[in-house]
Amino acid sequence: MSRSAHPAGPRHADVLPEGHYTAPADDLNALDPKVWARTVGRDADGVVTVGGIPVTQLAEEYGTPAYLLDEADFRERARAWRTAFGDDADVFYAGKAFLSRAVVRWLDEEGLNLDVCSGGELATALSAGMPAERIAFHGNNKSPEEIERAVRAGVGRIVLDSFQEIVRVAHIAQSLGKRQRVQIRITVGVEAHTHEFIATAHEDQKFGIPLAGGQAAEAVRRALKLDGLEVIGIHSHIGSQIFDMSGFEVAAHRVVGLLKDIRDEHGVELPEIDLGGGLGIAYTSDDDPREPHEIAKALTEIVTRECEAARLATPRISVEPGRAIVGPTAFTLYEVGTVKPLEGLRTYVSVDGGMSDNIRTALYDAEYSVALASRTSDAEPMLVRVVGKHCESGDIVVKDAFLPGDLAPGDLIAVPATGAYCRSMASNYNHALRPPVVAVRDGAARVVVRRETEEDLLRLDVG
């Protein structure tokens, strides 16, 4: 059966060939620990629990939709990254994945640094007490006001993303009587195996300064001459949701080649190399992410080997996990509103959220898992598409999955691995109210980001 054309786009006539779907799991009540937060389970009544609290209780107290964040899991994952890389490397949590003042405090307590990429993220970090020297400031178009605030605060590094920014940061730092530590972000021509919209190291994109044509070398040459800058290293980021380490190997080879050229031309060995983040997590049982200790071992060996070949001292390594820490630690809880069977196709399950709380399926064609959370069921599986309540045919949360055939309005379902980017990218489309983030730990729950209210929406509408 072919996919028919439609003037509004393919999502309006999405008919998939027979055999496209994998078989349903043997037990729809089972919760794959690879996909779910570590304290998630089911109680004696079959209700999903997190941190020892049933989701039915959380739904009653905090409403739905809601992001439920396993604080113990977050801290354990942060600690695992810190331990894996040890004292000779730096781990910067990528705040863009999800940032709140509670998260900043957890990171500080667990010994991680923080990567921010906007004035708002910087404000959140500083207001929660993260020491400025442990903050890195990213962004491809930082405003002069953002740069001045970062320099005044004393951030540990600013990642320079263009020739204009080299001059801009140097001028602002010098006018403030400071010498700002910087890294220069380069694009190394490596395209990681990932979605087109989140592959960031090929040259035709907005981030960084290309290695090709000597542009990166010229950027370093200019930065080294400016009194307001202290160039401490090179930054490279090759993409997101990556499972294959081969891309990092090629990137490290090219970055180290640049470091060698810098030494040979300027007599300077830059002390740091940042390999970015982008390590993948399990959204479904088919995904197979690496553990932090495996990643640390692989990256350290790659950089050490390349530096030995180039006869360079091995620089201090930095990495920037964001999704890899927070992604698996949260899930989104929804209430089912309607169940609409389409004979011969699938059943549409509409929930009380949608693309306003998880845009990734519509934006990236991301895949997710889903489970009946308020009870167990022995009913036969049915093929479903979990959709939201917005006025868009592309308002899809889980494109294809199996849920019990007796699913009914009022049931709670849960979508795991929504800790990264879902709340960060949430919107008020159709004037939806963004859900709360509820942190759960050891039988206690607390709101770390409250649910928006209609008063919040109207407060901004000054007309």
C-alpha cells in the first residue's frame, strides 16, 4: 500500500505498509529498566510507582499532564559521569536538556559543572548558586548584553562560535579590565549517524568555525593576539543521540591535528579539548546506549592515542552530557481522553497533552515507548497512536506502540525518557498550559517547576 499525496503534507495520509510494525512485547505490563527511571516499578495493585509513590496519587495531587522526575536517578547518573571521568577531566551538564534551580543545586552538590547557552539559562544557574567559574557559556549568537553579564560574573569559559564573537568577547572583557578564558568551537566535517536536524559537525550549519580552508586555524591565530582573551582549548560537538563512537574518533583526530598545527605555528600547546555531548539514551527497548564508564574509557583512549601520535601532551578533556543524564530520569504522565479505533489501521488514543509538552515526535520523528500506568491488564494488545489535543494532524506523542485492548478514557498512561528537551521545548500552542515538573525521591514529592496557569498567560498579554 503506497503513501498517498496530500497538499497539507504526508502526515495527513499516513498509511504504512503491512509488516511495518514490530510484534508487541510478550508482557505489556512489564517496564523495561533500560527505558524507565531506576526507581520506577509497579505496586501490588499494578499501579506504576516512582520513588515509592503511585502515579495515581501523583495525578490526584498534581494533575496531568505532568513530568515526573526521579531525583535519585538523576543524582546517580550525574555521579556516574563524574566518577567515570575522574579528576583529570571536566563534566559539564548541558543545561539545554532541562534546567531548573533545583537541578542546578543537584549538579553543584554532585560535583558537576554546567553548560548554558542563553542569558536565561545563565540567570537560572547564578540564581541557584552555581559557582560562576564552573559555568561554560555556549551559543552561536550571544548578545553583547549576555556576554557582558557572563564576563562580569566570571564564568569559567565562553565558547567562541564565530570571527565576530572573537572580537566581541575580547572587546567586552578588555573594557571590563578582565581576561576571559575561551574555547573556540570548530566544525570538523564529521556527520554523526543521527537526524539531519541534530547533526551539528558537518560544515553546512550554523555552529562553529569550519576546520576546512584554514578557517579554524585563522580563528585561533586571531584569538591568541587579543589581550582580552585567554585561549584554553578547542571545542567540537558532532551531533546528538549518538551510539557509535567512531564519529568521536574521527573528530578527535582532526582536532588534535589542529592542536599540532597551533603548536608548530605559535609555540603554544592548548591545555584543553572539549568533545561535546550527544551520547544517546534508550527511548525504546531497541536502543542500546553505552554506560558512562565505557564512554569515558573510549574517549580518553582516543584522545591519548591521537596526541601520542602527534607528539603532544594529552590535554584535559571536557564532555557535555545533558540528555544522557536527565533524559531517562523522567516520564510524562497523561490521562486518556478518547479512544478511537480505525478499522484495519490502528487505534488513536488522545491524551490531555501533546506537542505542547513533547514536540520531539513532530520535530524529529522521535520514537517513544508507552505503558498503561494506572493498572495492569491481560487484554489482547492493540496497535495505537498516542496523540495530543492540539489542532494539528502532526500532534503525535507516540507514533506506533501497543497498549492493552481494554484501554479506556480516564486511564493513566506514561511515556518514559522525557526528561530531556520536552519541558525545555514546551510551548503554549493553542494556549496550552505547560505542565509541572515534580521531583520524587524516597517516598516524597515536590514541585520544582510549577504548572502554568491561565493567569500566567494573561499576565503577558498586555493588550
